[in-house]
Amino acid sequence: MATETTLEERVAALEAEVAAMKQNKSLRDLPHVVGRTAPDFLDRYFGIYAGNKTAEEVLTKIEAEREREREAARNAPDEEDEE
């Protein structure tokens, strides 16, 4: 028969894990995503693609595809027109 833990025991275990994580310096150095992000967030995490020709090519192709989809949606017959 499996031993079942109470809600209080589970919460206490989670609180202990959170306390241990807060003590871990490497985790404290990670960016915190609460409310607004840091102003340099995009530069730090996506800036690695800045100036990358392949990334620029991919983004250009994605934007072109999005524009084709928008245009197709604009030109699609309305549901009211089909009746």
C-alpha cells in the first residue's frame, strides 16, 4: 500500500525546495521575469542573431509568408458572401 502524503507535507516539501533554490547562487543570477523584463532582455537573449545573415534571411522569409497570409485573408470571400 502506497503511503499518501498530506497537503501540509507536500507544501512543506515545496517550501523547502524553494528555500534551497533561493540559496543557490547560480539560480539567483538568472534573470527574473516578474512584471516588466529588463530593458536589455532582448539584446541578451536574442542579440546573438544580430547581423547574422542566415537569421535575417529566415526572418525575411517568415515576414513575407505572413504578408501572403494576410493578403489571402483580405481577399478571401466573406462568409456572408458565400450564402
